[in-house]
Amino acid sequence: MKISLKQWTALIAVGLAGQLAWTIENMYLNVFLYRVAIPDPQYIARMVAASAIVATLTTLIMGNYSDRVRRRKVFISGGYILWGLSIILFGGINLENAARLFPAADAAITAATMIIVLDCVMTFFGSTANDAAFNAYVSDSTVPEIRGKVESVLAILPPLSMLLVFGALDPLVQQERWRAFFNLIGGIVILVGIASLFLIRDPELRKKESAFLSSLIYGFSPESFGKHRKLYFTMAAFCVFNIAVQVFFPYLIIYFSYFLEMKNYALILGIVLIVGSIFSVGMGPVIDRYGKMRMIYVGWGMMTLGLVGLYLTRSMAFVTVSGVVMMSGLLLLTASLAGLIRDFTPVGRTGAFQGVRMVFNVMLPMIIGPFIGAALIRSDSGVYEELGQVKEVPTPIIFAAAAVVLLTIHMPVYFLRRERDADEMG
């Protein structure tokens, strides 16, 4: 099976626009809340957890519904347009507006609450469009033999989106021009949503015979686990991997800015993302040739080495090198595990299983990981004072903790290998 130029254009354009929006949510909303509302890592952890729960429930319901109506495009295109509009609304949140709307309440807490609530609204539209419909569309439109190549390209879209945001839009953040920042990203997402009406063609999907509720809970049933054990062990491995990522990722820009005091963090992250992305694309054919399972171990080793380096180093040069190694391993793990999940997802239930995937890949990691990071920051915190306000700063311990969490990925991978070997022998 070959992918046409139009398909590649749809995959890259829609995928990249979605990742631009998720970059805003996963990295810059944390900074936005920290700077504009309240400098408390617990609020960041609460926001990440709340959006993860909304994302999972949305994907579970809307993915199953898109299976039932046998349509992907309407959810992708309409969802992207509404997603972009919700991003633009963040530009109106600040302490002054919070105090004006709720004069009897604490302005900082009110602004933080407004950001968290709007983040959940934004996540609903984003998860409908991207997590539920677009991810199912990718599975519907590819076969296992080419998924290493496809996943290696999709795996670089998150770092590429970060690179674009850091390079083009971070100056707006440095100047506190948040309204222009959110307007630009929201506008891009809206335009891609409109373009997707012409780029995406709905795949031919099998009609679902089971009732909506039974389809909704099927992925969590003992029957499903018994039939698709390799899928669940793979998702468990991805869960551990993403918990490790979420221990440090929400606090990364704050760490560079305030602990390392590197105001040129965009340059460092740009180098890390460019080299890591080149590595990921180059590893696509290698993954297809040598197998996704082998590449899990390579990715784990590289990511662990990079995390240890980030824990130990402080200079710009060594932090950059460690970041490159860590990001290369992270992207290799992402491509290998995501490809295996698509391989093991049962045909005809790709939409419904996106919700199950979200429980393992997003909800649990984004609830557990940030709170581990926040607890470590509070127990091992550096602090600084700004305008009479004491602010907590992330320290390198978040990278050491992430490496320890990542070590436990070998438990689900062991059971996955055992299931695969049993299938091959049988």
C-alpha cells in the first residue's frame, strides 16, 4: 500500500496544526497560568489533570460515535474550527478582567480557574477532532507494513510544532503579548480545519451492529482484554512512558527560565527538536526493518541516558547534548509504541479504542506525572522573589524521577514479548 501525495498532505497539515494547538496546551498554558494568574505548580498539575480527564472522556464517546456514523471528516474539520476559536478566547483572560467579572473573589485564583475551565472546553474540541477522529483516520488509512514510516513522520510533528512556536512565537511570550500569541495559533487551526474539508476523504468503514453503550464499554471489558492482550500490554507500556514524560515536561520552560536562568531556552530547545526530529525520520525505515519491539529498548536506553544527563548538567552545551539524546529516545519510543498500538487495534473498532488508548496514553499519565513533579518541586524547591511574591522553581530532581519511572516500562514490555512469542509458537 502506498500513500498518495494528497493523503500525506492531509496527515502532515492536520497533524501539525493539531500539535501546534497541543503545544500551546501542554507547554505554554502552564507558563500562561504561572505568569498571568498564580505561580503555584499545584494549579498547573490540576489543570493538566482536568484536561486529561476531559480529553479521555471526549475521545471515548466521540471516537465511538464516529465509528457508529462511519464518518471522520466532519469531526475533524468541524472540531478544528471550534478548537481554534476556543484558543483565541484565552487572550481575554488576565487579572484585570477576572477582578472585573468577579470583584468579590481573589483575582489570581479566579484567573487561574478561568484558564482551567477554558482549557477543558478547548480540550473537548481538540480531542474530538484530533484524538478521536484524526487518530482513527490514520489507523483506517494505513496498514502495518508502512506504519513505521508513517509513525516516524507523525512522531516528529510534536517537536516540529514546538520548534515553530519557540522560533516564531516565543518572542510574543517574552513580551507578554498573549492576545496576539493565542490569535495566531487559533487562526492557523481554524484555517487547517477549513482546508481539511478538501484534503480528507472519509475511509470506507464497516457498519457497527452493537449498541452504543456496549461499544462504549467494550474496550474495558474482560472479553476485550482476553482477545487483545498485546494491545493492552502495549498501552500499559505507553502509559509508563508518558507518566515519565509528564513528571518533567509541564515544568520544562519554567525550569530553563528560572532555575538555569537561560533566557535563550528557545535556541536550546530548537536544537534539541531539530536533531531529534531528523533522527526520528531517519529511524522510520529502521523500525520497519528490525521491528518496533526491538526499538523500544533502544529508545528506552537513549531517553534514560538523556534524562540522567539533564539531571547532572548545568552548562548550555551539556544540557543541549543531553536534551538531544533524551528527545531522540523519546521520539523513538513514541513511534515504536504508537505503531504497535495501531497494529494491535482491532479492525472496525478504531474509533472506540481511541478512548481506551487515551486512558493509558493521556489521562493516567497526565494525572499521575504532573503531581509527582509538583510534589518533588515543593519538597526540593528553589525559590525566587518577584514583586514581593515568593515563587517555587522546578529543580533537576524532576529528570531523575522521570528516569526512575521510565525504568518500570520493562514490566509491561516483558508481558508483551511473552504474548508475542506465544502467538508465534502457536
